[in-house]
Amino acid sequence: MDEFELHAIATKSVKGVFALVSRSFLLQLLGVATSFVLTLFLDPASFGVFFVVSSIIVFFNYFQDIGLAASLIQKKEDPSLSELRSVFFIQEVLVLALIIPAFLFSSQIVNFYKLNGDGYILYISLLLSFFLTSLRTIPTVIMERRLDYTKLVAPQILENLTYNACLIIFAIAGFKVQSFTIAILARSAVGLVATYYVQPWQVGIAFDKNSLKKLISFGIPFQTNSILALFKDDFRTIYLGKVLPIAQLGYIGFAEKMANLPLRLVMDNVIKVTFPSFSRLQEDKDALKLAIEKSLFLISLAIFPIAVGIICYSPFLIKFIPKYQKWEPAVLSIMFFSLGSVLSSISTPLTNFLNAIGKVKVTLYFMVFWTVAIWFLTIPLIRIYGYNGAAMASFLVSLTSIFVFYVSKKYVKFRVFGSIYKQFIAAALMYAFAILTSSFVSSFMLMLLFATISLLVYFAVIMLIARTEFLKTARFVLSSVRKH
């Protein structure tokens, strides 16, 4: 791969990350505002209902395309129209094969979790949303392969603005669980129309047997990975919904959502861009080495301080907002989920790298281990520590991520510790500052003041010990974003 092509991929990747992170930052601000309103106007039981029903639908998502969409993105050559149509056809067949029995047995599923009529309507609306979302896969794949994320973010911003606006309006109006139902249907319809507007394609049905066979050779192990992640995370939520009171499940969902905020804001977007980028670079180990190290540097630079801020200041946030005090039992879970998110922010880019270079079976072995481990630890810890045991189990399993570092380096000789240790030092000093000044935090405004100062401490340390790398990376990012 020549230098011009490498630079083009790097520039598109940075622009993609910038577009996605900017979008996510905007949507996260909106999401935080929405969550704040919802926690004021909705009770923990309503969150619990949404958490359980959403996990059921997430279960279906893992079986909708048997990894064919990821195969199209990872594929070295551009996919043909026949391949796109074949994947579209197979996906919709699988989606309908899931939706029809899910609808036929909807009463039994809802009764199993003892959900009321609003829970049933929410379940049906999520099934419809699941179908509408599946129709967007191919245009989304086309944009991701082209690293055209500036175009991709427009429908996502529009649909999320619709979703959050509906949630706020109807929650305030007293619709409770129905607020989620209305918001979900509105989001799905708007997202579908907007996606086809920005990226039309020649919709059709085909069945290219030879192409599908090649795509499935990567897709099946990749999707098995995802299915194991389902049993590791979402199926565990379904289990917890059966053995714990619905309000306690609400505490777990609240804690996990807050703790995973940095992952959703930063890492998910970097991963979304680096998977096709790493795939384009899979034949050039020198370029891959540089790309991995830059990804680790940027992810840890952003996630470490956010995680420290959540750990240190979420108890004050709950304390100083009267209607937020009902979430006080979730504080310990927030801490454990946050610590786990820090470790995941380093291991996930590396499993993403392994998938991009075709080592999907290696990541499958890791996922088998993590799935067994999370269940092995969750059941006894829940019995001993109650609902906090779920967060403890997640953290303990995340400690095993260190093995991913050693395996990844067999394929490309990159630096892990060298890419993140300066950010770790800065985050540790930020944490020390927050703990030492915690006794002075006596109001909401003082909490905001000390949180801001602690963040400034973090970046001051970064400028002292990583100034050259930080400024070099910042200049490249700015120059890439400015290019059209």
C-alpha cells in the first residue's frame, strides 16, 4: 500500500472518528439531559421494565445476519451488487424468522416476566423497530466501507433527536413506560427514511451462493462471538430480571449506563471506524502498528479521566439532586462498572484489530472464556452481595483482558503499556486530587467546580509528561478534520 493511500485512510479515519465522537458528544449531552428528566419523572420499576424488554429484543439482534454485514466490511475487495442483495435477502429472511414466532409467543414472554399491558405494547413496538432497523443495514455497510462517516452521522443525529424529544415530552406528560414505546417507533421511522435519503442503493433480492459461502466463512465465527456476548451480558440481564426485584434491576441498569458513558461516547465510535480502517491496512504491519498505538493513545486519553470523574463525583451528583437520591443504592455498582470500563477501553480495540485481520477464531476463544467466567462469578456474587454482585463480577472478568495484549502482539509488534501509561499517571493524580478535596464538596455548584479543576489537573499532567505526542496527535486530527 503506497504512502498516498495510507494517508487517505488515516485522514478518513480521523474525520470519521471526529464526526462520530462529535455526534456522540451532542447526543450524549442530550441523552444525559433526557436521562435526568426520566429519573425525575419515572420510577425505578419503569426503568426495570424497559431494561428487561430491551434485553429481549437485543437477543434477536444477534441472529439477524449471521455476521454477513461485518463480512462485507472486512472484505478486502469492494462487494458487488449481487453480494449486497444476497446479504439483504438472507438478513430479512432471518429477521422475519425471529419476529413471527416472537409475536406469536408474545403473551407467554410478557407473562413470564410479569409485565403489565404497557410492557406488552413496548415489546411489540420493539419488534417492529427491529424490522425497520434491519432494512438500514446495507446502506450503512456501504458508508462504513467507504469510511464516509460524515454522511452516516446525519440520520443518527436526526433519529436520536426524535427519540429523546419524544421521551422527554411524554415522560413529563405522565405516559410512564408508554414514553419509551412512542419514542422507539418514532426513532425507527425517522432513521429508516433518513438513511435511504443520504445513501440510496439499488434494493433487490439475490442469492449468490459462492459469494455467500465466502462471506459466511468469516461471518459465522464473528457472529458466534456476538452471540456469546449476548449470553455474557444481555442474557445475564434477562436472568437477573427473573431472580431480582425489578427495582434492583433498575439500579443495575442505571449504574451500568452511567459507568459505560465513556465507552459509548468514545470507544464505540473509535471501534466503528477502526474496524474497516484496520481491514484496509491488514496487509501492512507497519501501518497497523502505528494505527493501533494511536487508537490506544486516543481512547485512553479520553476515557481514563471520564471514568475517574464518574467514580469520584457520581455520589455527589446523587446526593445533591433530591429526586436523584433514589439512585443512591447504585453507587457501589457504578464504581465497579466504571473500573471495568477502563480495562475494556484497552482490550476492545485489540479484539477489534484481531477481527479486522481475520483472526476471528482467536477472539472467539476469548469470548468463550469471558462468557463462562461472567456466569461462574455472577451467580454466587449475587447470592452473597445482592444486586451489586453483578457489577463485581463484570469487573473481575475485565481483569483477564491482559491476556488479549499478549496474544495481539503475536501478529503485530506494537506497544500497549507505552501507549497508555502516561494517561494512567495523569488519571491517578486526578483521582488523588478528587479524593483529597472531596470534603470541600458541599453543594452542587462546588461539585461542578471541583470536577472541572480535577479535569484540568489531568490535562496539566498530560502536558507535562506527554506534551509532544499530545500536540502531534492534535495537529494531525485538526488538519485531517479541516480537509474536505
